[in-house]
Amino acid sequence: MDTRSSREVRVARRLIPVVLVAGFLGSGKTSLLNHLLRGHHGVRIGVIVNDFGSVGIDSMLVAGQVDSTVSLSNGCLCCAVDVEEMDAMLDRLTRADIDVIVVEASGLAEPRTLVRMILGSENPHIGYGGLVVLVDGAEFEVNRTRHPELDLHVRMADLVVLNKTDLLSVGEADAVRNRIGGLAERAPVLTTTHGRIDPRLLFDEVVRVDDEPRQLRLDELLLEQEQCHGGDGHTHLHDGYRSITFTSAAPMAPRALAHFLEEPPSGLYRVKGFVYFGIEGHTERYLVQTVGRHIRFDRAPWGRGVHRRTELVLIGADIDTGAIERDLVRCVADPSADDGPEAMTAVHRYVVES
């Protein structure tokens, strides 16, 4: 049972992630969007697209329509906008009961334009949720020739989804993945078909108790993932990525942890959780969220009866979990080291003041 107060829950969830989905025509964006909308993951999604016709809202029993917003029976919203309307629609969606906003970048603008828009937004209710670039595995080289900007999009991505691999042989899929990996550098490359990816890679599930929304607790998330494996021999959607947890009752070293987040291990996509530094004058709880190379810290009180400790969940594709755990152990503060208040500057550059 979650004993946190409503206020603490709101602090933990006050930012709505905005996930950008890009990819050229035929890469699988529509399939991915429909998969997210049809999923039963307890999340109310706001989807911003440039054409309702591409999203299968008919099969989701449209409940009504107001202006350019279509309300879906599962509590999600679908909006058709152009770039000039983006900011206004984001503002409107943040006033609705929405847990995550997914924007179809292709057709609206160059992905980099939208990334800058989200990162530079003064809306206090949204946060950058990452750029997901879909690649048509069967047409990758053809599309690179037709659209040289594809290489830039892949380099910018926080997550690359290599789609339509069912149309390739194992050798062909490996060759395409290696070429994409050379462009994507540290970004994870997730292989799939029909645009199907586990929503938990992009955003947390939400459990609604007494109509009070809250994020799935870290221990719940990990337990559910273990149960999903089930040993039944079937392939689950999340088999393409791994999630690990790290906890420490000892304080963390701010400089070391900041360096770890700034230079993440290959394939690491998301880091989220609570950090305890224990440095004089900075003993509050630090909420950390990273997507790709983007880092954000928020300060918050520990709350009554909460043990001061670090608890992180790290998610990525093809990550070396043992190496990551060893790296984090090295981030635990050394009592003999000179980590005074000045060391917190490494963290405070990423703190967003409320």
C-alpha cells in the first residue's frame, strides 16, 4: 500500500513527459501510436498528430469532439495541429487529466525544431520525454539516399526503433542494426515489428487509487517486469530492453553521479528515481529523470517516515547490467573524500527550480 501523502504524489508526478515520435513515411509511426493508444497500461495519453485519418480512432469508439481535440473512450485525447498551434495545444493538454503527451514529429516539422520547442518551453507542467526515431529496416538504405537528413535524425535520437525486421533475414537485420548503431552512437537501438514497443520504455504506468493518480512505485515496476517473463517461453514486448534497480543507504557523490549521467553507458535510455547526497545544506531528496542525454533534477522533501536513501531504476537496450551496477557503486560517496557543498554544483546545473 502506498502511504505517501497526496502532496508527495503530486510532487513526484508534476511533470508530464512529452515524447516526440519521428520517422519517414512508412516507418511505422502510425502503428506505434495506435499500439500505445490501444494498450491497457493505465495511462491517459494526449496524442498530437497532423492528421486524424492516420490514427485509428474509429476502432476506439470516439466519445465526442471539441474543436481540434477528439476524446477517446479510454480517456485519451487526440489532437490535430500544425507547428504554430503546438504550444497552445500542449498548454491545453496539461490542463486535462493527461499522464503523457506523444507528438508525431514527422509532418509537423523537423524533429530538431520540436525538440528545441519542448526543451525551451516555459510551461511548468511538461518535461522532455525524448525523441524516438522509427526506421524502416527494409528500406533503410533507400530512405538514406532519398532523405539524407535521416542520418541526422538518427544521430539526434534518444531511442531508435528499428522496425519491420520481419521483412529481413537475420543477417540483413544485423547489418542494418550495425549501420544504425554507428550513427546513433550511445542511443539504444530497439528492434521490433509492426511498431510494437513496450510503453514502459517511454513512460511509467499509472495506478489510479481512489481517483488519485500516482506513478507506479519502483518496486512495483520491477516486480511486474519479473512476473511478465513468466518462464512461458513466449516473446514479450519488453524482451528487447532491460531494467535494473540500484539502491544505496549511503550518500552518493554528486560529481561522480553527475559524470555517470552525463556520459551514460552505451544503450542506457532512461534513469529515474530518488537520490540522497547527504551533504551539509543539501540533505533534501533529489528526484532525477534522464532521457537519453537530457538530465533533470528536482528537489523535494523526504516526507514523514521516509528513509533517506538512493533508489534508481535504469532502463536501456543491450545494456551491460553488471558494468552499470559497478559504475554506480563507484558513485557512492567516500567518507574520506573532500565532497563539500561546492561539489553540488555538478548537480545543481541540472536542477529545475519550482
